[in-house]
Amino acid sequence: MANLKSQIKRNRQTVKQTARNKALRSELRTRTRSALETAESGDSEAADIALRAAKKQIDIATSRGILHRNTAARRKSRLEQRVRQLLSG
């Protein structure tokens, strides 16, 4: 257990930040999965809306420091390709 006041505060902050980041990562995975499932169903309009929501969530995660910007760009690109592939074939 930490004895210093600053370390005790730091531990409290870490718990809050971890919970916040975990929620954002979970939401990111949910949005990505929903975009892929919608594309598999064949509904192009709904897939487009779900894809935009997933991309927005990736951008939010990037702006909050959860994802690196190159990782975010790669994920968005791969998601877009996968959705287009599922809708075309």
C-alpha cells in the first residue's frame, strides 16, 4: 500500500481512468462488430450508418489517447474494406 499522499491520489486516478478507457474500448469493439454484422445482413444503408458510427468511435478513442493515430487509421481502413467486401459479395 502506498504511504505518500501523491501516490494514493495517483492510484485513485488510475482506477477511474482504467474504468473510462475500458468502457471506451468495449464500445469501440461493439460498434465495430455491429458494423460487420449489419454488412453481413446485406442492408447497405444500415451498414453505412453503422460504419460511420464505428469510425466515429475509433476517432474518439484516438483523441482520448486510447489508440495511436496510425492504429486508428489502419483499423478504419480495414473495417471499410471488410464492410465493402461483405456488401459486394
